[in-house]
Amino acid sequence: RKSDIGLIGLGTMGAALALNIADNGFDIAVWNRTTSKTKDFHDKAGDLAARITPTEELSELVAAIASPRAIILMVPAGQAVDDQIAALRPLLDPEDLIIDAGNANFHDTNRRVKEAGDLAFIGIGVSGGEEGARFGPSIMGGGKAEYWDRVSHILKAIAAKHEGQPCATWMGEAGAGHFVKAVHNGIEYADMQMIAETYGIMRDGLGYDHQKVADTFAAWDKGALRSYLIEISGKVAAATDPVSGKPMLEMIVDAAGQKGTGRWTVIEAQHLAAAIPAIEAAVVARNLSSQRQARAEGEALFGAAPHHIPHDTLSKDSIEEALIAGKILCYAQGFQMIAKASDAFGWTLPLPAIAEVWREGCIIRSAMLDDMANALREDEDRNLMMAPYFADILKKTHKSLRHVVAQAALHGIAVPALSSGLAYFDAMRTARGTANMIQGQRDFFGAHGFERMDGGDGTHGPWHSD
Ligand code: 6PG
């Protein structure tokens, strides 16, 4: 019997995805560049081994799959994907389908869809880490709908479920799936950064020990902030290093890694003139975090900030409220960017369905996404911060965000993502801004012209008349 699908790349994510597919009753053929890895994977597959066909040659993999074939690529994003497609091409029949399930840059996916020729090609964003890949990821598909339809029964079967509804959705043509995954990762960066900032306030400002930080996150995980990221932050804070016996967090170097998806989101936002300052702040914070030596020199030069915040000045509850407000503002920015891209690229990205597909399985899954899906279903053209449900929450919480950011500023604790969330909120609630000055300056030095408030004809100022 031939396999229902094939998979190339048995790294952590590929192996987990293959087991998930087999576990859901599909036969799968697998191949890895290093054959020993394939053998090892099959040997350790237990009961699922019967559904898995390990192959040593690419031609053997192709021959093992039922036609028209579908093959998932789970190889590192970038050149490896192009190389793999090139290696497969001569072995495949027209209309055989290649599915890139890695974290591709959506521009590459756009190109690969064009270059596919008589092969079928789709790009799917897969979120949820190893655990998600094994037991139910969130899947964001892009490419021709008919190609997605050919494999959607498998992808929906392996995806996470929210009240029985699979978190696997076709987002649009070409790179739409990978684009939505990139914005997911941008939001992921900002969500993580804001949580890390509240950790900094608790640790440096309020002097909490790790257990108290862990308990606070655990308590927040029962309220409006209930989410995977808050849950794991509590677990990270609670963990003890088996080597030193110290809190694990104390032993982890404070320099954040990044594979680039958050950065791509920020670069793309600039191309689109989309305003995602919280996500930008999060990417910048990761960049700065890697400048450890310079930060140590800065501390030696300027002295450490007077971190201590009097306990009666700042309560745990106000930090929780600040994080709630910050989170809403960050997601509002992410969805606004998706809406802009949808127009710019001629996609019809389904905003409510995107919130739905993120409700389970992915890294940013949270209780709040269900409310976001509801708000976007009511009106997907409206900025989420203006939706009545979220506007009500922001009216109650923005004062805490302001207070927390102010206290952090007074005590020298950097909270770039929360601050930028607050600045976004204030900018978006200011009908008369200050860009009239920018326009005046532009006209002064470059005669760039401006629009008049009274709609009158003059488009230049009197600067140079005397
Ligand atoms: C997910 C994650 C996943 C991965 C990224 C994280 O949704 O499952 O986003 O795709 O963890 O590589 O990116 P950084 O390495 O840039 O933090």
C-alpha cells in the first residue's frame, strides 16, 4: 500500500509532525538527508512504525507515495528549501504537490509558487513548537485553494482543535499563509517581551524572588491573561537549575536569540507603512539584549538605576492590568498590519478566521483570542482597540499601563514594548496630533506643501515671503 503523504526533514519539528500524521491514521513515507536519522526515527516510532515508511533515497520516497503525491518539506527556511525542491523536481509528476511547512519568508513562498511551473506548491505556517507539531499545531495555509483542498483533510486532522473546530485554515494565495505566520511570530515576540518586562518590574522594581514571580504569573493565568505564554513563563520562573540548585532564570544569559521571523514582520510593516510599534520594540529589545558587554560598560559608566519601587506605589494588580492593556494594543497592531497587507497584496486575509486559527495549538494561543475573533467577526475593518468589548477593557486598564510605565521610567527599568503600547494608545486617542509641525517643517525646508485645516487653496506657508 502506498503512503498518503511524504515528509522530508526529520528534525525536531519534522519528526513530531510525521508522528502526528501517522497517529491520525495516515500512512506516511519519510526521508532525511542523513539516513541514520530516518532509521532511528522509525525504530523509535513504537506502534506508529507500521504507518511509517522510512526511505533511503529520494526516488524511493517519491515511489512510496500515492499519486498525485503530496510531500511536506520540514527543512530549515531559506536555500535548503530551494535545494530540496530542485532535487525533487525531476522525480515528480506534474501536479504533484510540495508543501513547505517551515518558517519561510513569505516573499520566498510567493516566488516559489511562481517558479513551481507544472508542480503544485503551497506554503503553510505551522506554529506550536515540538509539542504542537506532535499533538496539534495551528496551521496557516497559503497557495492555490485547490492545492490546499487536496491535503486539508490531513492538515485539519493533525491540527489543534478549538471546541472541535480544527485550527487549520487557508489564508489566501501564494505566501499568505507564511505571511500570517510571520505576523503571528511578531506578535509572539511582543507578547513575550511584555511578559519579560513585567518580570523585570517584579524582580528589579519590587524585589520579588523567583517563586513570587512564578506565583504571580500562575495567578494571572487564571484571569484575563490566561495564555500559553503566561503559563510557561510561570513554569520558567519556578524552575530550579539541576546543576547549581539556583533558580533556573538566574543561570540563563540575558541575550535573546532570534531566527528572523519577527524581524521580517517589522521590515514588512515598514514597507506597508503599517504601525506595529510594540512588535518593533520587541525586536529592538532582542537586538539590544545581545549587546551584553556594552550594557555592562553602560552600567559601570552611569551606575545602576535606582530600581527599587516602593511597594505601596505599585501593586501586582496594576501590573496585571498594564499587561492586559499592552497585550490588546499589540494584537490590535498585528491585525491592522494584516488588514493593510491584505489590501496591498490583493489578498482577502480572513481576519476573524486568523484570530480563530490562533486560539489553540500555536505559541500565542490565549483566552483573549476568542474575544478577538468575536470582535473581528462583528467588524473586521475596525481597529481591535476600538471594538466595544476591548475599548471597555482599555478604558479600565490604560491608567494602570500609564502608571506602570511611569513607575518603570522613574526607577530606570526599561519597558520598551509596554511604553510603545502606551504611546500607540495615546496617539490613537488624539484627534489633533502634532504632525502639523512636521508638515510645516517639510514645507519650510523643501516646499513640500500641506493640506489646510479649512480646506482652503494655499498649500504653502509664508516662511520665505519676507
Ligand atoms: C511557533 C514559533 C516557532 C519558533 C520560532 C521562534 O509559532 O511555533 O514561532 O516558529 O519557535 O522559530 O522564533 P525565534 O527563534 O526567532 O525566537
